[in-house]
Amino acid sequence: MKDFDLDKIIVIIKEMKNDQSVNGQTPLLDSGFLDSFDIITLVSQLEETFQVMVPGDEIIPENFNTVEDIAAMVQKQKET
Amino acid sequence: MSSAFKKVGIIGNGRMAKECAVLLNAFDPSGCKLVRVVVDGSKNNISADFEKYCQNMASDYIVSDNINNDETLAYLNSGDLDFVFSINNHQIIRDALLAIPVGGIINFHNGPLPRYGGLNACSWAIYNGEIHHGVTWHYVSQGVDNGDIIAQRCFDIEPDSTALKLVMKCINEGIGLFKEILPSILVGENVRIEQDPTKRLFYYSRQIPGEGVIDFSGDYASIDRLVRALNYNPLANPLGNPCGMVNGKVFYVDKVRLARPVLEGIPGQVLCTKDRFEIQVRDAVIEIVEIRDEMGMRVPVKRLIDKYDIMPGMKTEKR
């Protein structure tokens, strides 16, 4: 997983959440940091930024728990 | 009513239930207290917003995949409830549950009742070419979506709105309306407007806009409406994506755009396939911008053109 992917994802999330502090391991779902609306917005941003298509069956909590989980999911989509 | 402050329950799930719970918990405690929460466990929710909120607030709640079962009824009965709000609740409320709160059960519906009752109101509104939509808070009665109306809020449908975008707009509008009407409900001063049954428009779960099939001999506007009505991206689509067929193979469409308002071929004919998938329809040339293969997987348009061997001059077929 590339560091710059993590950084880009962090930037996207910070922009969505009014610059709230977030890092690679911040619990995003368990803490309620991101809700379902945020995920929908985030997926659109990820698709645009990384030129990937995120299928509906990948939008599961396991792929969005942390920035690192999101980056792994994005990487997987890049490889398909 | 049973106490000076009103005892309130919520049955539901998702962001909307969470935001309404936030409003209830922030309300003057001498006015109301949220004492019972049933998280509708019948459908998966991407981030389980409502349950997470209850956990974080250390609220008393249960998760129920059958809100009418004995356990759920006993839990709600023990709350001595004045009102229950049903918010993004996907389960039918039966008589025994309906009888529990003395002030009734109040439901949120993402359509302007009595129009667009039933399921998938946002998809049907887009498909039918509505330019306005609305949300309704209403009492639950023994029928479906036919109880007295407490409040409605109407708003425009954006010309490029998809079903999911309209659902999200309904949720935001519904939360705002909830904040407005809550004080009057709690003091029993809300209005009750009987629904006019002659204006009722109702859709069942078995109904799908356009049967889910694109007629490429139709006009651009109707094709665009069908595609947007069945677009729930990025979430899984509850109705199925609209399909077409060419060269004997099925494809599904997520997005079209008007390429040129001209006639360059026969309606239904493929025109250009180098790196763009263009089809002549009745009144224009349209481009399929986002597409899925026969498995329903989103793929780049160019990849699908190559995989399906699509050539100019081919005719789209009716599935």
C-alpha cells in the first residue's frame, strides 16, 4: 500500500469532515466518525481520485473501518 | 398521557433514525425522553449509524429483525410509551405494536402522500418525470402509508438526480421537518389531516420502473429518467439496473448523456464504438457513459465494447 494513497484518502476525509483529525488507524465506523451518507460521498470521491469503480458489494463495514482498510480496498479495485 | 414529560420510542435504522434520536436527546428533558429504541435489524446498513450512536450514547436499545415478535413488544410495552417514531423502518407495524404507545406511532415516508405511497417512491418519482417531490410525517394506521398526515415538505427534484441522491435529499428534508414538528407533537397540538384516498398513488415491491428494460427506440428524456430512477450508486441496487442487449449479450446502464440532438441512424442502432458507445434513439444520439457487464459488474465502456464485439450498425435488441 502506497503512503501517498493513504495521504490522499486522509485529505478527502478531512475535507468531508471539516478538517477533523484522522490518521491511518483512526476508527471511522465504530466511533461514528463516518456515517452512511459520508460513505456514499467518500466512495464517489475515491472513484474520481483513483479512477476506480467500487462495486456495491465492496461497500461493507470491513472495507471502511480505517483509512488503511479503505486504501486496501482501493488497491484491490485498481488491480481488477 | 402517562407522565409530565413524554416517553418516546424509536423504531428504525440508518442516519435518519440517528439524527432524529440526536434531536430527541437534545430536547428539553422536561418535554420528552427517548426511553426505548428498537434498531430495525431486518436490513444490512453500511455503517450501522443508529446502533453505533446508541452504543456510544450508552442508550438502552435492542436490535430486532422482527419488530412484531413477543420480545420486542414486551420491551416496548415496558417503556410506558407516549409516542413511537418509525424512521427508516422497513418492517410492517402490526396491530399489537400499534396499540402500545398511547399517542400513536408516527412514521416517516419519503414521498408526498397520498401520492407515492408504498415502496421506492424516489425511483418512481424520477421515472414519472416529476419535477417536485416531498416527504411526509404521518400517523400509522391499519393500512399502509394511509394514516393522517402531520406535516409535509415539498422540494424540487434536480434534473440530474439519481434515485439515491433523491433518497438522501428526502432524509435531510425529513430530519429538518422533524425538528419543526416535534414540539407540537409533544404537546398534542400538531395537525392531523386525513389523506384523500382519491389522490392515492401506491407502488408495490414487485413493481419496477419500465420493467427494468431500456427501450432504445424511445426518446432520450424517457431513457434518461429510467436510468436515473434505477441508479443507486454506489450502493447495491434494490431494484436492479436497467438493461439492454446488443450482439446477443446483456448489458446494464448506470448513466447516459445526450450526445447530439440529431438523427444519424435508425432508432436503436449502434453508431460509434471506437471508444464511445453511442446509440441512436428516437430523437437524439445518446452516449452510454457508465455501464455494467452481464454479471452486473461496473466496467469501463471501452472494455465492454471490445468484450462484446460491438460494431457500428448493430441494432440493440429487446431482452
